[in-house]
Amino acid sequence: MIPSEIQESIALMLFPAPFSVRRSTPLSGGCINQAYRVDTEDNSYFIKFNHAGLYPGMFEAEVRGLEVLEKTNTLRVPRPILASTAGRYTYIIMEFIGTGKSHSSFWEDFGMKLARLHRNTASSYGLDHDNYIGSLPQSNRFHDSWTDFFITERLEPQLKQAADSGAAGAPLLRQFEKLYRLLPSLIPQEPPALIHGDLWNGNYMTAPDGSACLIDPAVHYGHREADLAMSLLFGGFSESFYDAYQGAYPLESGWKERMDIHKLYPLLVHVNLFGGGYIRFVASIVSTF
Ligand code: ADP
């Protein structure tokens, strides 16, 4: 059940739009929050909630991230409506996306639109607010170079957490130091690209019109290869997705060989979220440099 204080808060905040719950249906698939489809007299909404204070600012950042993506007019995202707190709870309400059957050019269209999203650029790497990746905070302080951003805002904080928990030992930390020195010569300079930031299989849906819809963004202006690396972390998307992407916004040569470097961040996130077992994947990548 959606707690009554959340329902009352939404009704108050959305007033004069009518908000009287006719039916609420729990949804599975989320890792962090309780998620529901909520039907009112004239609309369907998607609502997630959690205990206030557990993940400060998570839903506010999600609203902002969805707004940033929505403004690009590229890949569809659910229209964000509101993030707020109600008594003991914090919640987010957004457009409910029904589930459709992928149309025949689903992957091509997805790849082409991701390329168009990545064409959105900024003067530096970062974002004007911090957000989360899964349930872990993600700092988005601006940097002028991608490798500075990648090291300072992405790899170092996750590696420190892995070291503090005992998952990463001194030899691995030394190997990372070596990699940090090499990174500027390994990764080609590219303009900052607006990326989804957590583009794995669980973070897109097929909308009723048969096209892709992104959810759960961890957006920032970063390196576009990071989105592609994330998409490849668990088996990868269809070949036609990558072909269409390449056709629309070709990657620098050698991008496939660089995928492992960009996988390091989500792999470290996995170490910190799900346990030390993932550290051997990290170690096997870092040891090659
Ligand atoms: P969590 O923040 O706990 O990881 P998710 O945002 O992944 O939760 O949402 C849980 C599930 O709900 C998703 O796997 C997806 O199937 C579904 N979902 C997410 N956003 C929407 C939406 N706007 N409309 C319909 N279903 C959604």
C-alpha cells in the first residue's frame, strides 16, 4: 500500500489536479525503493517511495535528471512530476509508462537517438547538481578534462569505499595509481557529452509505441563511451544498436578496446553495492595496464 501521508501530500501538491487513488499496484524490478502504479480517475502515475533520510536528495536528483534528458528531445523518458517528503517518507511521482512490444527498428532507433542525446554538450565535464548511481551518491563537480573528472569524481571515491570495506587491497590501489597516470594517453579527447550514466539492461523500457524509454538516470556531461561500456557490462544490446550509433555519431577508433576502462566505474559500484566478488573483474582489467 502507498502510505496515506504520501497520498495526502500528492493531492495537496498537485492541487487543483484531481488526485484520488482508485487503484495502486506494486511493481517489481526495482532494487532500492518501493514502486507502484497508481491509477486515478483520469490518469496513471508511477510512484516510488522510501524512508526519508535514507538517500537524501535521491528523488529530487531523479526529477532533475529526467528533466535534463527530456529537454534534449531525443530518447523518451517518463515525464517527471514531483519529488517531495511526506512524514516519514520521501517519494517521487512521474508519468506511468505502459509496456509495449518492441517495433522492428527498436534497436536502430535507440542507437540513433542515444547518439543524438550524446551530441548535447557543455563547456566542462560534470553537472550542476550531484545525483546517485543505484543507491550510491555520485559527485558531479565540474572538471575541464575528462580524465580528471573520471579519476576524481568517479574512480577514486568508489575505490576508497572498496578499500575501506576491505574489498580492495594495497596492490590493487597501486595498480590504479599507475592507470591514472596512463589515462590521458589512453582516452581520446572528446567534447563533454550528456550521458544517461547508468545505461544497463534494467534502465530502459519498451513504451507502448514500441520504442525505448530511459528510466533511472545518473546523468552528467561525461565521456559518451561510458554509456556504451555500461550497455556492454551484462552481455550488451543488439548489434544494430551499436551500428546505428556509429552511423549517427562515429566513435573514435579503438573504442572497443577502451570499453574495459570505462567498465571500471560500474564494476567498482557493483563491488560496493553487492560485495567483494566483483573485485576480481576490476583487478583483471587494471592488471593489463
Ligand atoms: P529503483 O529506484 O528501486 O531501482 P526503478 O526506477 O528501477 O526502481 O523502478 C522499478 C521498476 O518499475 C522498473 O524496473 C520498471 O520496470 C518500472 N518502472 C520504472 N519507472 C517506470 C515508469 N515511469 N512507468 C512505469 N514503470 C516504471
